[in-house]
Amino acid sequence: MTDTTDIKPRVRRTHLALFVKDPFASAPWYEDVLGMQEVARGERWVFLSFGKKHHDIALIRVDDPQSTTRGTVNMQHYGLEIEGDMNEFRRLYGMLIRKNVDVVKTTDHKVGYGLYFHDPDGHRFEFFLETVHDDDEGKRVLNAHHAPSDPFDIQPL
């Protein structure tokens, strides 16, 4: 007898591919602001890594950069969980400001703090500082607080 139960993926790692107007112009921002390194490039793309994987983000040129605009239905943000403590989080906030990165907001999610900002093509990213490190507890907290995104006032360093 054949097992007809649907298999569920067991995801080990992820990567993100983004359409951009000019991947070769955008890549230096990812290296400078996110600390990534370029690992490969093709005629229409640049692959970047945070240092462990072969690539974490691919920047791919859109077919018609002049007519491309960011749609109203799109990726909301890509979260990047950071290592460190609140001072590290504050230093990253200060770094974004010094580099004139468009910072959107800072939030308290009850399981950690978020710092949202845009890349040169308008994609939204989040630096996320985890404060609840047990995943089961994190699920409980998120549920109890209805997955909040409360304003959070923090001073950059």
C-alpha cells in the first residue's frame, strides 16, 4: 500500500532573490550596509553571501528598469536576525543613520525588537534582535499579544 500523506518540506536554509534596477549598482550597498560579500556575478545578476552559505541574496536585473515601480502588493520585508545585545542593535541603528539609509520604524514584537529600513530599490529589510530564545515560548508570547508590532523608542549609538 502506498502512503498518500503529503510530505512537508524540512527547510534547512533559505535565500532571497530580488529584482532590482541595476544589480551592479546595488551590490555595493549590500556589502557596505549589510556586511555581505559578492560571491558571483552574471550578465544580469549579483549573488551575495553573509559569509557561511554560497549565497543568501541574489540581485537580479529587471527586464525594463525604466518602467519598473514597486507594486503595492509585494514582499513586506525580509528579516535578518542579528547576533549581539541591545547595544549592538543600537549601533546598527546608528550605522544606518550615518549611511543615510531610509529607516522606516523601530518596533517591539514582544519576542524581540525590529529595526526596519529600505535598500536602494525600496525593498524593506529588518534587523531583528531576539529576546525570547525558546521557540515554544516565542509562539506562546506572539499568540498572547496577537503578533504585535508596537512602536519602540530607541536611541542610536
